[in-house]
Amino acid sequence: MTGTGTNNFQQKDDNFKLEEKVTAKSESIKLMQQGYVQAYVDFFYITTETTPSEIEPSKQLKEEYNLNKRKKLRFEHSEDSLIALSEDLMSAEEYHRNGQTEKCLDRYRKVAKDFQKMNDFETASYFYKKCLDVSVEDGLLKGESEAY
């Protein structure tokens, strides 16, 4: 044995951080165990850096990303940010279940604005769409207009 296996592993993935992976996994498990299915799905999309298929970036936005006119920042997978995100998603779902539409919309808008700040407009659009869906479902015109 030459001992190069360890070096090769470190060279291949210097960005691998076990703590972040464990925290993300434990937060997602907590969401499922407590019955927050929609929050779990949303958390999954964000932590795996994917976007739900219903949100497709516009052609112009894709071109701007390709030309580096806009730099999309990555969601930070720190323990604090993961816990804050899971709490926002859980409380939004809980408020929606209990008919507290305004509070639900406030949480989803907060998440959307956080992603807007990162220039992640696809994910922000997804959460504004959630605001729209909740507003339409509950007949809240003010929420509907704010979602647009």
C-alpha cells in the first residue's frame, strides 16, 4: 500500500463537509417525522440545489447567467441557515393548515426574498408562486397581487 487513496479522496472533493450533510439530513428527517410533507419537498429541492420542474427560467435569464451578467449565489449549507430554512418552511405549512393565510404568506415571502438576494430567481419565483396558490385558494386578493 502506498497510502495514495487518502490523498486522492481529498483531491477529488475538497468541498465535502460532513457536518453540512449531516445537518441537512437531520433537518429533512425532522420535517418528515413531524408530518410537514410540503416543507420536506421544498427543503429537498433547495438543499440538493435543484428547482422544481414547474419553474423554468426564461430564455433571457439563462442568457444573462451564461454571459455572467448575473451571478447566482449558492445557498449556504451552514447549520444556522438550514435550521432557519426548515423552520420557515414548517411554520408556513403550519400556518396554511390552520387557516392563518397572512402569516403563511409572510413566511413564503421571506424565503422568496432570501433567494432573490442570492440572484436565485427560479427558487424565488417558486416561493412567490406558492404565495399565489395559497392566496387564490383562500380568496385573498391582496396576497394574490403581492405574489405577482
